[in-house]
Amino acid sequence: MLNLTINGKNIKVEEGTTILQAAKDNGIYIPTLCYDDAVKVYGACGLCVVEAEGIPKLLRSCSAKCSEGMVVNTESKRVVQSRKIAMELLMSAHDGDCVAPCQLNCPARTDCQGYVGLIANGEYEAALKLIKNKVSLPASIG
């Protein structure tokens, strides 16, 4: 068993355990998106970085193994700044293509949120126009 410290908490783990797994097993949260298939093209998400005393570079906790006496900080200013940059880079390729679940499940793929919001604001003609963008005869087939 190895002894290490994460955020001031003394932990014992088996040799070969990653920092991410050691933290998770001990109730310490480290954000990660590495499990998401969309991130695989990047190799890793870069959100799970941590700082370890005596090591000048940040470590990816999903791949860095624990070592005897290691002292890890998951919340330093440097770590938080690095995570922010990693998230911005991941989101830079996001083209705003998110679609609401109600629209995905609508057979006509209408903008349900859009027309319900317009109706709620009393904009009935605009709501009808929005529906008619996808469904030409909404009263008979809607």
C-alpha cells in the first residue's frame, strides 16, 4: 500500500492506482470528461489536472499513478485556471448545435420550447409562424 495526501487528507491506496481513482475512492471530487466519446479525439479532456509537490508540470489525474509520499492539490489557482482554459478549448468547437429533448422527440422536429415560450408571452401569431416552419398544416396534422 502507498501513502499519499490529497487536499490535506491522508490516503492509502494500492500501487498502480491513478490519482483520479484514489480521489474518487476517498470522496474527493476531480472533474473529468475523459469518459465522453466526444473527447477521445483530443486524447483526454484536460479537466482532471492536479498539482503535485515537487513536480513542476500539472498532472492528468486520469493517467498519473500515485506514488509513496505524494502530496496532491486538486484546487490550487493554477489547477483551476488550467481547467478553465481546457473547458474553453473543448467548447470552442461547439457550434451551438444543442437541441432540446422535446424537439428531438417531436416527430416533426418542431421548436417546442420556442412556440410554447411565444404562446406564454402572448405572441400567438409568432408561435403559429414558428410551428408552420416545420408543419404546414398544424391544425389538421399537429
